[in-house]
Amino acid sequence: MAIDFPSSPSDGQEVSITGRTFRYSAVTGVWRVLTGTVNNDISELADSTGLLDSGGTTTYANFGDLPTTNLTAGDMAFVSSSNTLFITNGTTWFGIALTQDPPNAISNVQSSYSLSIDGTATVITANSTDPEGFSLTWSYETSSISGASIPDVATISQNENVFTITPSTDSANAGEFTLTIITSDGVSDVSFASTISLAFAPAASSVIFTTEGTHSWVVPDGLTSISAVAIGAGGSGASAGDYRTATGGSGGGLAWMDNISVTPGDTLYIKVAGDTAGEWGGNNSNSNGLTGGDSWISYGSSSLSSATKIIHGTGGGPGMWYNYNGTHLNSSGSRGVALHGTEHASTSGTTSGGGSGGIGGAEYYGAQGSGGSGGGAGGYTGQGGDYNSPNPTANTGAGASITYTWNGSGNSGGYSAGGVGVYGKGRTGTSSSRAGSGGNSTDPNAASNAWRYGAGGSGKGHTYGNWAGGTGGAGAVRIIWGDGRSYPDTNTTNAHNVDPETTV
């Protein structure tokens, strides 16, 4: 409130106003308070010197209670109902904004950090300013999410707004936690939370699928890249009666891909083709073979589409029967092929390949008819051997074919062709037996067993007796990871050795 003191007081002159008595001192030139307050008209008490502070602030319940007369410029009033401070120029009242803005949002901090497994520290330099220019202080808090806890996962040191996170190099200390960085101006604070993770890649390993049907596989924790191979089943051979020719089935295709990006916890679906049974329609009857099934890997969906496909090896075509002379391939000439899913958005395969299966065939031989051999399974870098052309290209890792057989007295039939293994290229070149070439299912450095993955089934001619066409070899799918392993032959075996590329 305003106090109207006399303009020319004398030394020792006293004035009583609103319950307070003031005495003027000519020596000091000030009025001293002698008595207390009444009804809180003046809230400030004199100090030990008896001096009244210049300018006073009076509290009023509502804006309408503010005085409108006898105002002195510079006087202030506080209205409690609106929590507003007012100042007067002697004529009217002006509201004063009461502000205390918090610091600006913290910047230069990411929402998540992946710590290095070699112990290299991650340094975070957080930034913020205060709109009113106050100095800021910095601090942090942590809370565990999963795995090991602080400080096992990492240690944190702080120098003002710089936070240094030094991770453990022990895989047992893998874990995830929240780091909350806080800055304060002394009244208000702001914060920013980041997820900090330390993950170690799983040890080198593999998984193989050889059972017919659809399977699922969940990507292990810490695994972000895999390599894979898929082999389609070989087609089965035909069965033909007297004076007719039966061709063998074609080999299945082989597809592989490296550097397939995966996310831990995601599901891959695997389709494995079973073996393809040969057909037999009875004594001296004719039956075509069957097409081999496909093998593939799909990302996140149990059905195959261009959006989910990773790798896809198709089945080999069926053997066919013929009733006239000549040399024949199966009628469609179809072979299993390698289809690659590089268009799949969740993969970043930088290397992909594979080979198509060899074509089965037969040659009419003598009055009794004949049965031809199947085509070899597709290889890692080339196609499998065709009928009567036993894998002439070296170092493809493909399954070989074998020359047809006729025993001169009927019931003739060729051999089923060579299959291919899932452990990389293995041995390559030709084979002089029904085994064919290519990787073995159990020993990548040996010749393939007959009927192994993707082999085309043989044809059977002049079938007086229970002679069905040869069975096409089943498909398979294998996934590998770790130690820089990649197809076609870099550390692809379980022993993690580099497969030799010898020719047998």
C-alpha cells in the first residue's frame, strides 16, 4: 500500500497510519517503524534498525479488491485467487507474468544404443539450454530390462553432460537396460530415456531340416545374419511296358544365399519336399513319373509369396514313357531350378546362387525297351548331370547322372542319379557308379550316396514284374551361421573347415 508521509517532516515527528507509528529522523533522513501491524495492512516488519523497506507488496483475495485511489508508482499487489502479481504506475495496475520455464528438451541422444562386444566405450554428449539463462546440472538413472544388470552389463561415468558407457566383454553379462539422462535448472528438470543393449552373437552352429513337411524356426537371440541352402526333390522315373522306353526323372534344383538379414525372435518357415515315389501301373503297363516337390524358406509366413520368399529350390520334372524308337528326355525337359528371394524386404542377400537339376532320359535299346537314368541334383555353382552326361563340369558340387542300363533280356532300368549334400560343394566332377558326385549328407568330402537330396529317379522299361519307376531323392533345407560361414564352401561343414574342391 502507499503511505503518504509529510513532505517536510521535522526531526522526531511521528505519524500513525493504519495501526503503525512512524518517527522521522533528520539525521538518517528515514522514517522508523515504532509499532506493529493491524489486520495485515502492511505485511513486512521492520528489521532491527527499524527501517521500512522501500516499496511494499500487499496481498488481496481478488482483483476487485485492489485499491483504485491514492496509488503510488512502484507499489505492488499480489492477488491470491489468480496467483498474479500486479504493479502500479500510480494510475492503474499492470499484471506481471510469473514464469519459470523448464530447460529445453535434451538433444543429441539416441533412443537406443547397441554396445560393442570388444569393450569399446560408447560416449554420449547430451545437449540442453535453459530459456531463462539459468545454469544446468546433469545426472542419470538406470533400470534393468533383461539379462545381466548394471554394472555387470556396463559401467557408466559422467563428466557434466558427457556420459561414457564402457561395456563388458564377457558374454555372460549380455543384457539390456534403460539409461535416463536428466538435466535441471534448480527448479524444473527434463529427461531423456535410452535403451542400452549388449548382445553377443551365438556360437557358430547350424540347423538342418530333412523331414517332409512345413517347419518353423525362431531366430536365436543375438543372431542377425544367416546363410542357407534349399534343395528341391528329384522327380520320379517312369515305368514302361514291352517295346517302350521309360525316362528317369529330372534332378531337383538347389538354391543358396548368404548374408540373409534376420531379427532375433522372428520366425522363419521351412518347407521340405519328401522323396518322390515312382509309378507302376501293373505288368507290361505304362506310367509316367511324378514331379518332385519344392523346398524353400519363407520369412514370417508359412505360405510362400514373392514378399516372403528367401530361397526356393524347385522339384525336378517327372520321367515319361515312350512307345517309339529313339533317345528321349522327359517330355517337358523340366529340371528343378534355383529361385532366389532377393526381392524379400527383410533380407539383404549379397550373394546367391545354385544350380538346376539334370534332365533324366532314356535311349531305346533293342526289342525289349529300356529304362533311362535320372538327372543329377543341382549343384552349388552349376547344374547337375543330365542323362548319359555324368556331370562333366568340374567343381560344381552337383549330382552326377549315370549311363542307362539294359540287361539284354528285359526288365531293364537305369540308375537313379546322384544327389547333392547340404554341407557345401564337397567333391566335384564325375562318378563311375550310381553314387554320383557332390556333397554327401554325412560327409561333405565324399561322393554322394544314391537317392540322396534332389536326385532324379531312374526309369524302368519292359516291366514284366513289379518294377515301378525309380524314386526321386527327397529335398532338404539347412541354415548356418557364425565364423564367417558362407555357401558354397566357406566353413560350411559342422567342423567349420573349408571344403576341398578336389575332383574324383
